[in-house]
Amino acid sequence: MIHVEGKDDTMVANNLTPFYLTHPGEVIKDELEFRGISQRRLAKEIGVPASQLNELLNAKRPLNAEMALLIEQALGIDAAPLLSLQMKYNLLSARRNKSFIERLKAVPRIAAIL
């Protein structure tokens, strides 16, 4: 978190939590549409079932490192930012899960803060 002297940390642009979660599959799906490449063709070229790719593109399956590298190879989209987007998506999803938050609040801090 970025701290700006005299300012509320939640009001610093880099600390804002997005209202809408963006799954990396949405980014890849938009890129396929822009390039005119079908899901079926990409699935065939990278050697995965079309249903598996479709689930990723529709945010029903997380992006893993292997799939990110396959997409990087086929489309020239760097895998690292896609995986970073997946991590952010996972963290925000967990932070918005009310039952998990209740569980999290019940966990005591066992390490001293330095």
C-alpha cells in the first residue's frame, strides 16, 4: 500500500480497489475477437480441449502458468501480466467472499510485526 503524508491511504489511486473484477480470460477473449481468431482455432493450435479454453475465456476456470505460456506462444501476449491479473482477481474475489472474511477475522496473529 502506498502512503502519502497527510492523505487517506484509501484515496490514493494506486490503493483503489476496482469495483469490477477483471479475469484474464476476458482480456484474452477480447484479443481473440480483435484479431479475428476463433476459440476453436486457438484451442487446436495450443493443444487443449475447446471446452477448457471456453471456460477460461468465460471466467469459469483460472489461468495457470502452463496455459499462460501456451497463449503467450500462440498470440505473443506476455504471460506474466496475465498471471498477475489472475492473482489480483483471486485476491479480490477472496476479499469479497463474506464467509471467508468471517473465517479470516477469526484467525489470530501469531507473529510479531517488526
